Amino acid sequence: MSQEEREVQDRINPVTGVKSGEDDQVREEPLQSRAIDRFSELPRWARRLIFATALFLDANLLGLLNGFGSLNILDKILGGGLPNDLVWILQVVQSITAGFVVVKVLFDDAPSGIPRTISLILSPLFMVALVFLTLDFLLQGLAVSASFTLDFVSIGTGTLTWSSTYLSIAIGLTLTYKVQRYGNFAQSELFMLGMYLAVIMTWTDLLFPMTSLSTSQEGGLTWSVFIFILIAAFVLTGFAGIIIDRLVYRDFRKKGASPQVMMIASLGVALILRAITYLRFGAGRQIFEPEGDWRRPDLSWEIPTTKMRFNLGDRSVVEGRTYTTWECEQTGLDASTGEPILSRIVTDTSKPAWEVYDVTFNCAQATTNYVYYKGVVPFVVFTSVLLLILLLNKTRLGRRMRAVADNEELAASSGINVERVHMVSAFLSAGLSGIGGAVFALTLRFSPETAFTLLLPSFAIIVLGTIGSVPGALVGSVLVGFVRALSGPVTIGIGYPLGRSGLTNLDSMMPYIFLIAILMIMPKGIGDAYEKWKIERLRKRQEDASERDIKTAAALAILPTGILGLHHWWRDRPNRMQNFSIAAFAAYAFHRFSDFVEKNSFADGSCSEDCVASPSAETNLALVTGRNDGTLLVEDSPHFDTEVSEIDSSWLELFNFEIDFVNFIVDLGDVIWPAAILGLWIYSAYEGFRMLSGKDEPIEWPAFKRLQGHSSLSMATLQVRRKLSELNVRHKIAVESATSRVRPLIAGIYSSASEIGGRAYSSVTDASDNVFGQKFSDERRKAELYGRESTFGSWALFLVLMIILIMFLAWLPISESDDFRFKKTLQVSNVLLTLSVFLLMSFSLNLHTGYTGMVNFGVIFFV
């Protein structure tokens, strides 16, 4: 073909948009090829939506509903070789995958703006609706029906309980990884320490007179004992974390060990702590009771609720039968009271797909109870985590911790004591898990294995929330808790109609399924997406940085909105606005807490529901003493018999302290709530008037700074630091002096031993070289250079450990009997079988790590 013919053929037809020389070829192209080309030319969002629609239609309308989906056709081609359960399970997964593809389109391809933000916020509801619709198609295709009820308040309280339980371990994992850069498998065992410490402290002589009481039915809770045990669990578990860090992890850090090595070391620490707990407490179950009334099931919040009942699958009503809905109608009037008589509507047509109602079976207001001992778990855990966030963002220590987390070398060069920051991190991460374990011990009877069952969901939370992100862990725990609370009634409701009662246990697996789905959309987790959103918001704010009206800011400061710091928000000062809002909400939260304590304690004048129901008692204290004079005598002790004993005196002392303690909380709450709000309002109004006068710069308080610099507290702190520094110097001098005396003696002994050992080693190696040849000599020299990391060193260490194991097996005692030889053989075979399984695990993990550079513990589960 000539050049001129090629030019003619490459010309574009302006009508068809096709090269003139290709017109005939296009006409001859198969329709399928042209469709593929047109599909590939579509925008990415359009291709994804078409793919999601095809997945949804194939899984539901063709597959689950009519049995003609692609998987059904594949099953027929294989002659029915696929299990029926496998087919519909895969089709359900296919349908849910289509929904996640739609969410992926919103996340990746939708333009930024309010509609996209609202759509992403509503995407969980979209996924829930899709799951329910898919289940409806499944049940209709199988010609069965299923019903389940979602109690909105119950789901909310379940979310709080599950999320706070997981968060108490996840926050320790997050803080450890953020500062020390490794995953701590012993975090659940620190949670376990908190549980057992709470129980141990109730056995002490100090608290036993109060904690040994059974349910006394007076409605008052012993707050001093409970709060003291929580604080003690935090401190003691924190010190345990410091001890473990000093004994184990510090040496790894000094040697520059990888995060994988430290993670494996933490697994060993976890096994040791759990074994020690088994040795001390056994496998029996314990429970933490600060005092008997804490676990009374009737002490609860009664919350009005709304319920939603779903009828999925076949909704037809059998002829001759009726269905009673949850909608009530008036059927008459009560002759004595004149109140309307309500009855539920009965229908004989078909069941509704869903019903929303807020009544019981007799048309009264529906309520859900949330017991106090479960409600205290989210309150304590979320409060602790919020305080940690404040510490990290609002204090000097938090800035140092964040500096070490960002760049350890740069932080050290800036004068930050990195090891001290690591020690504080170990204390806080262990202490937070310990306090979470102590309060969790109120909710159920636990064993040493209980905490470990919570570890994997906690790891799922930190991965979901972005590893190292404290706010991400907080949000991730709420999402995982919501999925766990929502999936429970659903799996129970559909499991039995499908003939698969095992599906009721699927609720514990749902967080992991949810984790995988979220990471497919946000591979780096929620925290990373949040940080990117903040950066984008700051960039837009800088682009739109127009000067805002100062008069509006002054008005916001003088009005009650100044209490929340909205004038600082208007002036683009988010940190100051946060300070105002935190102070206001903290004052309100403490006020509500003090009100609750006042009602359910032995404070002056407090009267619980038991007190109100009593015909004679006027206060909670009167329920204990039997008198309304407000006095407390040693004879009122429940331990009192005929004479005053030491335990009676201890009880009286503890009870008087309890009364003073709760009175202090109540009085402080009554003072803080109006005082804090009025103080914030006065201060914000003062800032507003300064703005109107043209002074918008931050308020300086020279007198306060001088007072802060020269106060007695500062001087005392400085003196304590000076004394500690002097003590540290003296300690170092004493250690160096003792070392200088002992070191020559140790050096002499080591030199003599080395000389003798060297001669013996030379003799053995020369003999072995002569016997085994040059190859053995080369391997030995590599072992001398690389130690156990060489091939020879690795095999030598393995043989040494195997010999030790065999010697241990030979020593391991067994009862004398006629079948002694059989029992010994069985014992040895069990150990060797376990060893073989562990060898297979380690080989799989080592092989995967060597090729991918990633420690994937999922490989072990294939064993």
C-alpha cells in the first residue's frame, strides 16, 4: 500500500467519527466487540454502576428468586455438584458486593460537596436495606418466611456495650502502635489483669467489710469502693505495663528489633501472663461486685423505645388464619375511667413487609431496660478515651508523645526523653485496658480466656480506624459495635427458617466481614480518610480566607452562644472553640453524673425507688439503719452480732467515708454546673466587648503567669524534681562504684573460662574438621560469623532444643499402672503431634513472610 493510500484511509469521517478506511471494517465487526469498545469508553463511575447492577440482578432477580442465575447455571453444568447452601450463600455475597461497589462509586467518583457527604453518611443505612432486601429474595425463592424485630433502643445500648468493651483493648493497641510501633498481643492480658485486680481488691481487708455484703435491697450504690477500685486497677495495671516494657521491650528497642519481632515477643508475654493467672485462679469463673446492689437487675434505666418488625419471604396468610399487626386502633371507651380501649388490628390478607411501632402486645408504651452495671461500662471507657484524646492534643506531654510517634530521632534531637515517653505510653496503654477490664468484670462471669476472645475484634477495630489513629479507633469501635448489635437479632431470625441454626453464631463474625468490606473502599481505614478530609477542608478554608465580620463574632460572644465558643469558630480559631465546648460539655456531663449519684447513693436526702416504695423510710440511709434521724451507728453494721467486732468498726469507718464522698460529688456537681456556664459566658462576653473596642488579640494574663511561675506549687514541684535528680545521681555513682569493684573479678573469671573453653573448642573443631571435611569447616565458620541465623547455626539450635524436649519428655512423670508403657507412649505421641503442627505453622508463616515481607497470621489458620 502506498503512502498516499494510507493517508486517504486514515482520514476521519466527520459524520461517523470513524476513519474512512475503516468504515467497511466497522460494519463487519461483531456487535459484541463494538459493545465492549463502547463500554470501555464510558466513565469509570458508569462502568462500575453497570457492573453493580448486573451483579445485583444476577444474584437476586435471576438467582435467589427464580434459580436462573449464573451460579445456578454453573451448578447445573456440574450436574448439581455444588451444595445448595453454597450457591445461595455466594449469591447473597454477590448481592452485598454490588452494594459495596455503589458505595465505592460514591467514595471515589462522586464530586465533593454536600450531596456526596450526605450520601456517604447514609451509606450504612443503604447497605442495611440492601441486606434485608437480599434476604427477602432468598426466603421468597426458598418459599419460607422469617420474622425478626429490631428494638432501636436495644440496638443502641448493645452498640454502646460492645463498642466500649472492644475499645478498652483497641485503645491500648492504638496507643502502643502509635508511639512504639508494634502490635501488642499482650494487650488483652492487660485487660485480663484489670478484671482480676478488681476481684482481688474486693477480697482485701480494707474493702471486705463493704464488698462482702449480698444484695441489701436499699437501692444505694457504694460509689467510693467502685471508684477506688477503678483507679487502683488503672494505676496497678499501668505499673504492670511499665514493668513489662522495662523487662522485655526496652532491650528490643535498643537492639533495633523489627516490629514483627516485638509483636512475637508480646505473644510470649501474653502466654506467660495467662499461664500465671491460671496457676493462681484456675479455670473457674469470677465476677466483680463492689457491693451486692450493683448487679441488681431491677436497677436500670427504663427507656421508651420504637421497634421495627420485618416479615421476609412468603408473607401470605394461610386461608382460615389471621395475622395480628402491631398497629393499635380504638375499639371503645372504658366505662369506669373514660379512657379509650385500644386493640391491635387483625388482618387476613397478608403480612406487611415491615411494621414500625412503639407499643407492647396490650397497646401500652414499649420500653427497654438498660441495667446500671452495663451502662457504667461505656460511661467509664468512653470518658477515659476522651480524656486520653485531650491529653494527646491539649497538654505538653501529649505533644511530646505525638512528636515521638511522628519521628523518634528528631524528637530525641529536640531534647525529648524518648525512653520516658515510651514508659508513659506503656503506662497509659496498660492502664486504660486495665480500667476497661475492671469495669467489664461487672457484666459477666469471666475466666482467663475471656479477654483473649476480645483481642481479634479489637485488632479489627484498629485496622478499620487506621492503625495508630485514636479518633479512628473510637469511630471504628462504634461501627463494629453497631454491626455486632444489629446482626444478632437478624441471624437469629433467619437461621431457624433456613434450617441452619448455626447462623445464630454468625453475629460474632460480622465485624470481620464488615472490616473487609470497608477496607475494600478505604484501604487505609477511616482515620486516614478523616485526615485527608481535614487537609482538604483546611486547604479550602485557606482559599476562602475572607475576613469575617468582627461584629458578628462579638455578637456570638455576648450571646449565650459564647458559652460554646462559637465566636472563635466564626473567627477561624477552632482550638479555642474546642476549649470552650469541652469545658461546657464536661460541666454538664459531671452535673448529670452527680444527679445520678445523688439518687442512687447514701448522700444526704437521697431517696431511690426502693426508698420511695418504703412506707417508713425517708432516705436511702434510713433503709439501712431503720431510722430517719440521719445517724449511723456501729450497731447498724450488717456484720454486727452481739458485740462490736473489728469488722463492724471497719464497716462504720468505710460507710462514713462513703457518705462524705458522695456528698462531695453531689455538692461539686451542684456548684460546677451553674458556675462553669456562668464563668464561660462572662469570659466570652468580655472577649466580645474587647472585639467591639478593636482589641482582637489573645488575652494575656501577666499576673497569672507570674503566679504560675512563682507559686508554691511550682516551687514544690521544682524541689521534688531536684531531689529526684540528686537521688538519681547518687544511685548512678553507687552502681558505678559497685561495678568497678566487681568488674575485675568477673573479668578474671571470664578470661580464665574463655581460655579453657577456647582450647577445648579448638580441639573439638579441629577434630570435627578432620572427620567431616572441608564443607563442615566452612559451615562452622559461617555459624561463627552469623550465629543461629546461618544454616548450620539454625540446625544446631534446633537439635539442642529437640534434645532438651526429649529429656523433658523422659523426665515428665506419669502415674504407675499396668498400662504405664502405653500411657507414656501416648504422652510422647501427643507432644510430638503438637510439635509437628507447630512446625507446620512456623514453616508456613516463615515461607509467606520470606516471600512477601508481611507477617500474615492468617496463614496459621489454614493449618
